[in-house]
Amino acid sequence: MVHKESTFPIDMFLLMGDNYIGNDEQGRVCHTKRMNFEKNLLGSNNSNFLKDLYSTFSKYGIGREIVLYAKKMN
């Protein structure tokens, strides 16, 4: 394995009281918040923070999906 990271833990919105389950309007609001979060971090002078954050989340099994980057060994 070369690198492991996760995607945004959208379920965190549930912990913050934003119940998007079965509520398309609230789901769109949460999705927009997620996109703004990522866009603002990527556009900052500290864009590695997002990569480091998602890498740390993956170590603890946090995130919607876990993404593995691997390299084939000869």
C-alpha cells in the first residue's frame, strides 16, 4: 500500500443535529457544506491539511469510504 485515506465523513452531520436521512432538502444543504469545506481548504495556503485530515480519519475508520492507493510489486 502506498497511501490510505478516507472520504468526507458525511455522517458527522447527523452527530451535529443535521438529519439528512430521508430529507432531500437537508441532504443538499449538507452536501453543499461538505463541498464548501473541501473547496475552502484546497484553496487555502494549507491545502495539505485536507489530505492529512482524511489520511488520519482513515486510520480510525472514519469516513464514508476508505480509499487505498497501491503499487504493483514485481
